[in-house]
Amino acid sequence: MTRIPILRPGVLDPFPPVESALREPDGLLAAGGDLSPERLLQAYRHGIFPWYSDDEPILWWSPDPRTVFATDRVHVSTRLKRWLRQCEWSIHADGAFADVMRACAAPRRHQPTTWITVEMFDAYCRLHELGYAHSVEIRDESGQLVGGIYGIAIGRMFFGESMFSAKTNGSKVALIGLCRVLREWGFALLDAQVESRHLATLGAFAMPRECFVAHVAKACD
């Protein structure tokens, strides 16, 4: 495996240029360092995010292309529109950030392990306390948390981290609600990091990393 730069914990080393990220695995840029608020915010401002497992060092990524949503073009199917007209769920924000993270970290049918480690949980809860990390919570008629999404907001750029559904359409409602608010506030893009079939059905598309990083630099300013 090609060697990648190693960051020192406790020292705010600059990240290497994203253009130097590996092609395989796509976007792997650096390892090590820590998850301090300063380093995390530095990473996001440069189009970089952490993603690793418990048995790995902290790994930093900037894939090419980048998967994003245009906040004014989220795809809502005809079937989902009909369902939404009679849906009585409610949408909330920043009322249960830790609960949303825990739900996102829970084992899933085809994903028994999680990348949301205890270290990641603590780091993003700290960012929430500082006003950078936010959650959208979907609650059903009984008040039960049935869906949600969380991520990081810097300037007019939102970096989505993970979402979950405890009931069918829970994550879709969270994403649609988030994008509509972001659009009203002048956020043109929502970062979705890497492609998946599920995200594509909702309107996510690939953006060349060079274009993404240029947009992030302006939006985060």
C-alpha cells in the first residue's frame, strides 16, 4: 500500500493537498492526528472528513468525485409525495443530537459494525456544544424518534455525516426537511461524501473534487 502522511496528535498539522489523496482506496489522504474541534473544522473547510473503524487509526478522506445534494433539487417520488400529504410526523432540530448519533451508530441489517466509534461520538457531541454540529429529528404521532440526520454546518455549507430510519421513510423526511431549510438559508449544497444507491434515488449526484473543494472554500468563508 502506498504510504500516506501521518498527522501528530495534539499538534494542528496542516493536511496534505487533497489532490495527493490515493485513488485506491479512493480519497484516502492521511492518518493519525486527533478529533479535536480545531482539527475537525480544519478538515471540513478543506473538503476532508474522518472515517475509520475501531481497529484502525484515524483515517482522513477526500474522495474524487464527491457525492452531493443540490438543496433545491432533492428528488421526491410521486409515491412519497402522496404519503407525505397524510403523514402526521413532526420535524425538529437540535433537540436530541446525541440520540440521533446513537441511532445512526446502531447495527443495521447489512452493516453489523459501525464507524461511529465512541471517540467519534464524543468529538461530534463536542462540536454540537460549540454550535457547529446539528441534527434533524423526525418524531411520529406519539413523539417517538423515527428518523434523523446529523452533520456539520460551517458558513453556508452543510456536511452530512449519517442518517437513520426507525420507520419507513424516516431518513427521507429528515433529508427533505433539512434541504428545504438549507435552501431557504442560502446553502446551495449538502455534502453526502460517498455515493450509494439509496442517495442516488433521492437526487444525489457526483461532483468533481476540484469543483467541490472550490465551492466549500467560498461557502465556508
